[in-house]
Amino acid sequence: MTTPGCLLFPVPYFLLYDPAQGHQPCLLLLLLHTREHFGAHKVDESLHLPVHLLHAFAHLQHNRDPGNIYAQIPRQVQDELQPLQILIGIKACIAVRPRWAQQSFTLIQPQCLRMNRVHLRHRRDHVRTLGFTLGCHRFQHTASRPFRASYPLMGTLLKTLKPVFLATAVIGVTGATAAAVGATLLTAAAVRALRSKPIAPGAVVLITGGSRGLGLAIANRFARKPVRLVLASRNLAELQQAQSTLLAQHPHLAPHDFYLVAADLAQPAECRRLVAEAIARFGRIDILVNNAGIIEVGPIESQSAEAFERAMQVNFFAALHTTWAALPHMRAQEPLGGSRRASIVNIASIGGKLAVPHMLPYSAAKFALVGFSEGLHAELRYKGIRVTTVCPGLMRTGGEAHAQFVGDVEFERRWFDFMANTPFVATTAKHAANRIYSAVQRGRAEITITPQAWLAARVAGLAPETLQLTNALVDRYILPEAPANAG
């Protein structure tokens, strides 16, 4: 006799029977149950579509003839399964497994063997290992309940230990992060120590614009070491005052360790004379600091072409001609210590990284100096001469007292003085001098002084249009307007 209900879901069957639990045997439909019942099935990747197409309720009824149970069920399953087995590559093991060989199957008698809703969920992630989940297995037996009884205890234990696990994980991550940060800092310190080369005793340091402001602060920082100083400025009286200050603060220095040169570096001949007199006095130049500069503040309508020429002569060409005169001597001289023959420091500005409204002559000249300095570093780095480009932000050096203002002079002076003397906006000359000294020791290619200047330089590189729009808004709504008769 044939089974009235056809196999809508032809997959392997097992007859499970446990008399100790008082369960009746049931025919259990198992589809790729990978954990608990995986012994008898092997699945190919080709199972994807056929399994979706064959999802249905499986109702298996036998013909109430227990005498033929051994023959009918395996035969029926084998006959129904074989075509699909060939199609989708299921290797089935069909067996009827009584617990005892002598056990009668009369208990199957007139009952209808069925399964309640075998839900097949196909995980749609085909990149991962093929997996199918059989959900809602509501069987007629309770063979697995003793194992499930331990779940509440396990859940309670996990809930209890969860804070411990989380705390351990947090501590582990924090410790690993701290170790990584510490290792990074130690590595950076080690690299700095290896790269740092102390200023050799007796080194000759030439500083232009060395009578006041940042130039004097740089001379003061180098004077802590037994060096020889060449200070240049247009005003000899200011140079003599600077020398007296340095001698009073550094008793280990003597007057013969100084050489003062009054020169107008806007003239190329004066630049060459400065270098020639320094070489004649000390025989070498180990560190050249091009610090001389001027500032002219005002709207473009009030500026003149001569203002741009003056700014270029002092802020750019003075550094160019002085460096050009010193380079042959630097290449020829022997290093005082190590492999570095000499160092050149060009004091540019954040105005050489981004154009500042109402300071166009100054910015144009500083842009030129930054370009010259960066290119010079590339060409001289591996020839024993290090070139460092310094881009300070606003500094409280007293330079605003010597700035030139055009346009609405009073308004221009007020905003410039406010920005140049506001703490946390402008740094001190001493701090800038310390940074410059450290950069020379380590042979840095470029440094930017003050966080605001550092951030502005990065924004200028990443978002130039946004920065220019910001500057335009500042010029329109904050800075003073040009006089009506200007231009």
C-alpha cells in the first residue's frame, strides 16, 4: 500500500525511539541540521535554489499496517528522494533505528506521524559558509529537555559574570592603548635623541635683525652655549644695547665672542659685506639665521607698488643675498662635530602659507621666502647643510611698534596691536626662540609655531577655497575699510 500523503519535502528520515522516556517513535524530517544531526548528510553549494523551491509542510502518513513498516518507510523515502538526491547532491542515510533489536513496532499502529511546521531559513549571505537553520522543531518527544534544563543556570551565570568580562575587556583595551601610546612616545623620543645634534662649542651664529624682538630672543637662546655671535641690524646703538644685555645674562661669554655689523640688508652689497666681515672675524659661519623683516599693514587700495618692492627687498632678497654669499664658505668648511657642515634658518611666517588681508606686501614676500627655503632644503640636505623653514603665527615681540600702517591708520593699528598682544592668540618671543633652537639641533625641515598657525596652514592646504572665503568675510565685516580717497 502506498502512503496517501506524498513527500512534499523529500529529505532523509530517521526513526528515533526511546522507550526509557516513554516516547512513541516518530519519523523526523531533518534538513541539513548541522550541529545535532549532522552525521548522515553532506551538502553541496547547489542546494541553494532547490531547497527554496521545496519549502512546504511535510505530512507523512503510513497505511496503518505495522507489519510492513520495515519495508514501506525506507522504500518510500528512497523512491521519493532519489531524483532530488541526484539533482542537489544530498547523500542520505535512511535507516530505521530501534533502541533494542527485539522491540516491536506495533506502537506505530494507527497513529499519524507528522511534523509541525519545519521552517527553513536560508541565510542570504552567500559569501559565508552555506548554512540553513531549522527553526521551531516541535517534536512529539522531549528527549533533549534534560539538556535544556541547564540553560537557565548558564544564563544566570553569564549575567553575573558579564560585568566582570566587560571590565576585563575595558582594562585590557585601555592597557593595550596606553602601552601603544607609551611605545610611540618612547620611539619618538628616541628618534629625536638620535637626530638631535648639540650645538658645538665655538660655533659661529650669524643673526640678521638681531638687535631686538625675535632676533634678540634667538641670540639669547644660543648664548646659553659657548658660541660666538654675529649680530646685524641697521641701528648700531640697538646692537650695542643687545650685546650688553646678553653679556649680563650669560657671564660665560666675553665681548670678543660678539661681532656687531650695522648694515642695511635691503642692499645686496650690504649682505655680501656682512658675510665677508663675519668670515674675516671668525673664519666660518655655522648657523645663519635670516630674521630681518618689515611689516606694512593696510588695505590694497592704500598700498603702493613701492611697498611691495620694499617688502621683497627686506623679507626675501635680504635672505637670498645673505644665503648666497654664505653658501660657498659653508660648503668648504669642515664640520665642528658630526657630519653637518652648517645650518640655515629662514624666519618666514604663517603669512607665507596663507594670504592675510591688509598685509599683502608682507604675505607676498613671505610666500617667496617659504618657496626658496623649502627648495633650498631639498638641494642641500644631503650635502651637509640643513635648511629649516620657520613659520610662526602671531608673536608678542614688540614688532608692532615698528610696523608701517596705511589707510585708516588708527583703526589698522588698533586691530593689529590687539592681535599681536593677546595671550593665547600670540606666543612669546622666548617660546618661539626655544622652538627654533630645538629645530636647529634636530635638523628639522620646517616648523610652525602656535597651534592656530599650525591649524591654519593645514586648512590652507586641505580647503583653500574655504579659507579664502573666510578671509574675504573677515576683510568685509571686521577689518577697516579703505578711505574714500584711496586708490
